[in-house]
Amino acid sequence: MKKKALSTLLVTALMAGALSACGSSDNSTGNTSNSEAEGGKQKVVAWAWDPSFNGKALKIAEEIFKQEHPDFELEVVDMAKTDLEQRLNTNLAAGVTEGLPDILLVNDPNIQKYVNSYPGTFAEFTNSSVDFSQFSQYKVDALTVDGKIYGVPFDIGVTGLFYRTDILSEAGFSAEDLENITWDEYIEIGKVVKEKTGKYMSTINPNDEAWTSILLQSAGSWYITTDNKGNFVNNPVMTETLRLYKAISDSGIAKPVTGWSEFVGSFNAGDVATVVSGVWQIASIMDAEDQKGLWAVAPTPRINIEGGVNASNEGGSNWFVFDGSANKELAMDFLGSTIGGSSEFYERFLTEAGGVGSYIPAFSSEAYQQTSEFFSNQAIYADFTEWSTKVPGISLGMYTQEAKDALKNELPNILNGADLEKSLANIQQLFEQQVQ
């Protein structure tokens, strides 16, 4: 494929909606059967949300698999993410497996909750044909429960510091000034930007925990421990994360927003100079066509603490297979041969759906080396994939959402000047009450 044509495909796919980490479809489909299709074809059923992204990925995988398995057929059942999760939990809690699919899309925070809540339900891939050493380690760590690997890694949300080159230049900063900085340096740069340009450095939303999640993982920590206990008290990374969060708020460099629309609107309107977010944010940034050529991406700022790195993650999902499926081996073979081990799949996934995976052999492909005119002719995907190999691996545990909810309950008090140690103790107590 010619580079010009490939670049056009990349832009088209990204503009179409690479927001997989947060989006979902509102359509729902009724129960389906795992039986073989007519004519002797072998049929596998998958449940997923977002047909233009996750569903598209499965169809790409099906086309590749059918090159060697012409009798293979895949049925993708599309439903809203919340509906999928509710239906799954209702069935499994009642011990009802009839009507469940062969393959299931699972986002990262639900991995351990599903595996531990429903033991024996999901197939192990530990000794399968998938070579997990070929994936970014943090994605494999997320899939590992008690030393066993469940599922195949899929898309990632490796983060970066998106920035407006014109605004930073007006304030006196170059690309080199944003390379591998700390969060305290980020705040100081933001103060200069605000003073010299009148632009905010970023946004801040006390009802959204995305920023705290990015900071925590960048230093190899999380809201809960590996044994599913609250990780708020006596956790230096948590303390430093919330100190920085308050410092950003107090500094005046962040524009307050509520909700996704205000967040996206702030950088599309040119009100803020930077966005720290996952690779999937590219599509939203590119919505502002008048800003073409005015953006670039630098590594994520790091916490200035032992173990802190300039790389993190926000979002991502994986593919599970039901252990009791009549088509278990076929489903595992399908996933292992495509999403679990095909550079062709990941090249097409990027060019046709705007998706980025963690399969390292694909990183050197032409698709991942393309430069982006919108992002100052930077090879953004080569950079994002390099950063993905540096993201610290963590255990997301069973109660990530409960821990986030406990934090959000106290976050306004922290921003209003409450004693941080007392607030952390309050969060810990609330979390323990929620999971009793």
C-alpha cells in the first residue's frame, strides 16, 4: 500500500471513532446459539460492544483466519457495554450458561473480578499457542491471576502528553522542554503558559478519576493491593498522586470542566495547551481540523518518586473464551492465530479501525511508522508503542471501581484543603465498607 493512501486510511479510521476505551453501542441483540452453522461450517459466537471498533476488529480477524480455515464463521453479537456486563453477571450468578457466547470482550478492570467471582468459567491461555512474551508486559500482567493467564490482550490506552506546539512556542518552550519531565515541572511550565498566552495548561474534573489512574500506574501502584485491600493509607505513590492533583488545581493552570463534552470542547476550541490521555484520544483531537499541524505528543510526565516512569495507561480490553464452550478449542485457535499472534491483524486494526494493540512484532510495520501531518509530521504510533513497552505492570484486582468511587467521594474535600492523611483514611474506610 502506498504511504499516501495509508495515511489517508489512518486519518479516516481515526476520525471515525477510535474511542474504544470509553465508548459503547446502544444496540442490543437477543440470545444466540453456539451451534454449528448450516452447511458444516464451524461457527463461533462473540459478545462485544462498539461494532465500529471492537466488532470491526473481530471481522478483520475473521477474514485473516478464514484464509486457512474457509469453513469458519464468526457471529458478533453487539450490545451496549453495560448491558453485556449485566447480562453476563446475571447468568453466571444464577449458574446459567445456556445462551452465553464462546468469546467475550472484557475491559482490563473486570479481569480479576470475573476470574475470581466465577472460578472455572474462563479458559486458561497460559500454555496455549499465544506467545505472551511478544506483548507489552503490563497487558500480560493484567491478564494474570494466581500465575495463570486468562484471555488474549487486545487494545491498549498507553498515554502521552498531547500539546499545542504553537501555544508552547509562544510561551517560550520547545519540544525538548517537554521530554521526560516530572509533574512538578509540568505545573511550572503551565504557569508560564498561562501568564504569557492566557491559555490553560490542561483541564481538571473532580468527578473523573482518569488523571489519578494515570499517575498511579506510572509509578507501578493502584487503588487496591494485590490481595484486594484498599491502597490509600501508607502508600507513598497515592499520597504523591493526590498532592500533585491538588497542586494542579491550586496552581490555576487547569480549566474546570464537567463531563466529556466540556473536556473535549476545551481543546477543540483551543482553550488548553495540553491533554494527558490515552492514544485513543487522537480521534477527538483531530476533530478540530483547523488545528492541523499544530499538535505533537511527548511522553507522559512522571511522578518524582522511586519507580516513577514517563509512561502510563488509560483504558484497554481483552478477549476471553468460556471454558465450557462446545467450541472452546476453535475459539482459542481463532484468537491465538489472529489477535494473539498476527502482525497483519494489528496493521489492519490500526489502518481500518484506528486501534492500537500491544503486539510488539507489529510495532516495526509500515503502518506503525507512518507520520501524521496533523501531529507535526511526527511518527506518533511509533512513539506510543515504544512508550507502551515501558508502562509498569500492576494488578487491577477485583474492586477497582469501588475504590475509584470511594476516592471520588472524598476528592472535593481534598481539593478544598482537607488534611490529606485524614482524607486518605476516610477513603480507606469507605472502600472497606463498600466491599464488606
